Amino acid sequence: MQILGAGGVAAVALVGLASHAVMVSTAPAGSEQQSRPPYIVNKHRARAVQDAFRVSWDGYYQYAFPHDSLKPIAKSWEDDRYVFCLLFLFRNGWGASAVDAFSTALIMGNWEAVDQLLNYIPTIDFSKTNTEVSLFETTIRYLGGLLSAYDLITGPLSGYIPRNRTTQVYYILVQAKFLADNLKVAFDTPSGIPDNNLYFNPPRRAGSRTNGIATIGTLVLEWTRLSDLTGDQQYARLAQRAEEYLLHPRPALGEPFPGLLGANVDLGTGLFVDGAGGWGGGTDSFYEYLIKMYLYDPYRFSEYRDRWVLAADSSMKYLISHPTSRPDLTFLAMWRNRTLEFYSEHLACFSGGNFILGGLTLSDPSYVKFGLELVNGCRATYKNTETGIGPEIFRWQDGRTPLNSSNNPGPPVNESGFYEKSGFWVANGGYVLRPEVIESYYYAYRATGDKKYQEWAWEAFKAINESCRVGVGYSGILDVNRERGGGYRDFQESFWFAEVLKYSFLIFAEDDAPWQVRADGKNEFVFNTEAHPIRVAKGGRRPYSGKWK
Ligand SMILES: *[C@@H]1O[C@H](CO)[C@@H](O)[C@H](O)[C@H]1NC(C)=O
Ligand SMILES: *[C@@H]1O[C@H](CO)[C@@H](O)[C@H](O)[C@H]1NC(C)=O
Ligand SMILES: *[C@@H]1O[C@H](CO)[C@@H](O)[C@H](O)[C@H]1NC(C)=O
Ligand SMILES: *[C@@H]1O[C@H](CO)[C@@H](O)[C@H](O)[C@H]1NC(C)=O
Ligand SMILES: *[C@@H]1O[C@H](CO)[C@@H](O)[C@H](O)[C@H]1NC(C)=O
């Protein structure tokens, strides 16, 4: 196969590097002593999540592998897929669920799935696909999944992989590099800001005029890591050059509040074309990665930290909003220039976790405190619905803005009773196995050790298990406010494996595993936006003890 030929050359170059990576150095003793939150391992619940992974994986492996995703009711598969994400078209057929499940299988110690994946990865042909390729989706799922698996296997889990698998382990990195080599044509624009849409055979860009700040600004962790692992700086340079336009936004229209940006940038000029944004889909993970890059390497990415601080401070000052019916809840508004709009999304509920991570990383409790308030707001969107799961989009009426003004309408008549008790009403009731609320519970728990967050995560996991488990796996549902979710989408998203199951597991699992987020900010791993843990640049290689299993 073509890929094996191309990979063989790179494998030779990588041997020295990989054998180096197997050397293990333990973290300094006593580094965890200062005020560790009182974590409680709950093996029973962790095992229930592992069981859910096994069911989902077995269904996928039997009926869909090596296609992208399982249709659990039809017992079939889908490659051509529209991700219910408002903006992104994501297609390819390289086994999205398989690669997305890899780091979760490793962390859960599902060695059977790991074995299947080690066999599979070298066989993917990343030079061929019949459909359009999304640079962003391919980076966060495939590149992130591969780099994470490589970091875990050559780091803390090196003792868990048989020595006769060394070749397959090299191929994880070989394939990551080969994929990036096919994707890098995306950056071939006048400004150096990538076109998000590509075609392969041969690799070429689709010719978009603009790109969004999430799809531009959520590449830099994966592409920098690839350079750091291979020693080839071209990948880091491409992603960081594109990011420059977001760190120094022009013109003023593109930055309506300090650090808070518009949504789209012109690929020719690098200028912002609008001033509308938020912490939701299309812009969200640009902000997320600013602080994660600083966590990845505080020496190289202090400017990213400064921009995160600016964005976080502006959000606390300008975007904070309390619903008229539930002033105890805190949400973040969206903006259109400097006009606020009072709606939010399931996707935006990662923001609580991101504020908490920022607070821990910068040792600033005010960000943690604000993050916990946001977590509490998102929890309300779960607690009050029929299924116990939060909706895709919700709205509220803001207490500080003139009531009934054009940007601050009240609820529709038939929703006013629900709004009175819940503090929001549902604008889109779908649930597509998204992780963000449980993700933020995880950060809240790691910061505080407060058992309440484990209870909330368990409530959410049970509700999802109840409404979404169907056929040979799990499926998205149509309406969280109807009994039994109002029907199934018959689609098991790949991020169900990567994110929902991982965060649900980690909140109950062994608390001092090397990939766990630490309350003292001294993390050895940073989770990419798809929840793939990437080893930080100066990360220790503390071996995993696996003692709780
Ligand atoms: C690799 O080693 C394991 C034992 O560690 C053994 O069970 C397995 O059969 C070996 N596989 C191959 C392909 O040699
Ligand atoms: C935002 O501001 C720009 C110029 O400052 C203006 O052209 C545009 O119409 C405004 N957009 C909205 C939605 O108000
Ligand atoms: C806003 O509109 C609602 C219903 O349309 C009405 O009951 C309420 O009195 C209005 N409030 C204000 C302050 O105008
Ligand atoms: C309220 O009415 C809208 C529009 O007809 C409908 O989509 C929504 O489901 C209704 N809400 C409830 C709680 O019945
Ligand atoms: C999940 O659902 C399955 C099937 O209904 C059930 O057997 C299992 O106990 C549930 N798990 C939890 C944690 O509720």
C-alpha cells in the first residue's frame, strides 16, 4: 500500500526519537503534597462507564468499523456525515470513531480495543478520500487522537504495551505526520490563514474566502505537538503564523470587547470581516486553546496567556448575565458588535471548565470561582428538562438590559411556565451526545474535590444512558424536553467515545493517574478540544501504576 511505502521512510527517521521516548523519568517525589483536594475514587461508577464504552465499541466494531460512525438502530454505518454543529461539514471515511476512541481505550485500560487499534492505524490511507476534508475536524479528531495515543503509549503507559508492538507504535506518529503533510496545503493562502476546506487526490484547497476563529485557532496545539515530537518545525510554524492574526486582530471591528473577537477572517488580507461572537460554536475553542497553549509550554506561549486573560476578564465584566426568573444562575451572553444577545449553547458549556483550568494554571482563584458559577448555570439546563439532559440551544431574558427590547425578548407564551422555574427556555432541544457539561463538571471536581460534581456527573451519565442507549450503541435524540427524547437520530458520534465517556470515567477513576487535571496547575497532560490528552512540552513521564484496577 502507498501509505506503507511513504511511512517506511519516515519510520526510519523516527526510530531514534521513539526509543528515546521510552526512557522513563519519574516525577519528583513530594510534588503533589500541597493542599490536594479530597478526591474519592468510585470504582463502581467508573466500571459502569467502562461498560458503556464496551457496548459502544463492540457495536461500532461489529457493524461499522472501519467506517466513521455507527448507526446503532439500523446496525449500519455512515461516512458521509453532517455534524450537527451549525457550521461544519465533516466527512472522510478513515474510521473517525476508531481513532477518536483510541485515547479513551488506553486510559480505561481496554487492551482488547487498544490491540485492535494498534493493528488498524497503519492501514489507514490518509492520502485518499472521496469527499471534502475539514482541516479543523481532521486535526482535532485524527491528529489529536493519534498524537495522544502516541504520547500515552510512549509515556506513562509504556509498560503496558508488549514490546513486539513497537512497529505499530511508531506508525501512530508516522501516520500523524503523513496526515499533516496532506493537510498542510490548506495554509497555502495569501495571508497564511488556512482554508478550512480541502480536497485530496491530489491535495488542494477548496477556495473559501474566509475562515472562522475556532477553525483557525484550534490547530496550534496539535500542529505544535507534531513538530515537537518529530523535530520538524514546519507544522508549528504554519499553525502559529495563522494564529498571529487572532492574537493581533485588525481592524477594530474584529475586537468589540478587549480580547473578545468577531467570528470570521478574510484569507486574503487577514482582516476580520465581522464583530459577532461568543463562547459557542464557530468561535469557542479559539479561547479554549489560548490558555491550553500556555499550559502546554509557558515559555513559548505567554502571549497566548495574556490574550486569554483579556478575554476572560472582558467576559466577566461585559458578558455575565443572570436570567430574570432565576437571578441565582449565571450565563455568558453572545455579542453582535457591542450588542449582547441572550442565548447560549450546549457547546458553550465548556467555558466553565476552561475558566477553572485558567484559574488553576495561573493560580488565580477568581477565575475558578467564576468558572464554578458557569458550571452551576449549565447544570440547571440539565436538571430541569424532561430527560435530565440539556438542550443544544437555550435562551433567557437578561435582568440588566431593558426588558422586551429587540435583543432581550421574553419567552414565548407556551414556554413562560418552564422559564419561570428553570431560568431558560429551549430554542433547539436536540442532544447529539455532546460532552461539554460533563467536561466542566470534571474540571470543577478536580479543582475542588467537591463530591457534588461527581453526583452531577453521575446524574447526567445516567440520564444519557437512559435516553440515548438504543440498539447496539448510543444515539443522539431529537428533543430533551420530551419523554424518551422525542425520537432518535440513529447516530453515534465519534466524540461520544473521545469525550463523554472519557470525562465521565475520569471523574470517578484513579485520582492520581498522570493524565488527570491537577488542582496545583502542574499538569503533565493537556486535553485537546476533543479530550485527547497531549503531553505538555516539559511533561514528566511518570509511569502509570494502574493500581486501582
Ligand atoms: C507479542 O507478545 C505477546 C506476549 O507479550 C504474545 O502473546 C503475542 O502473540 C505476540 N505477538 C506477535 C505478533 O508476536
Ligand atoms: C457592526 O459594526 C459594523 C461597523 O462598525 C457595521 O458595518 C455592522 O453592520 C455592525 N453589525 C451589526 C450586526 O450591527
Ligand atoms: C414584556 O412583555 C411581556 C409579554 O409580552 C409583558 O407581559 C411585560 O409586561 C413586558 N414588560 C415590560 C417591562 O415591558
Ligand atoms: C411552544 O411552541 C413552539 C412553537 O409552536 C414549539 O416548537 C415548542 O415545542 C412549544 N413548547 C412547548 C414546551 O410545548
Ligand atoms: C445503562 O443502561 C443499561 C440498559 O438499559 C442498564 O443495564 C445499565 O444498568 C444502565 N447503566 C446505568 C449506570 O444506569
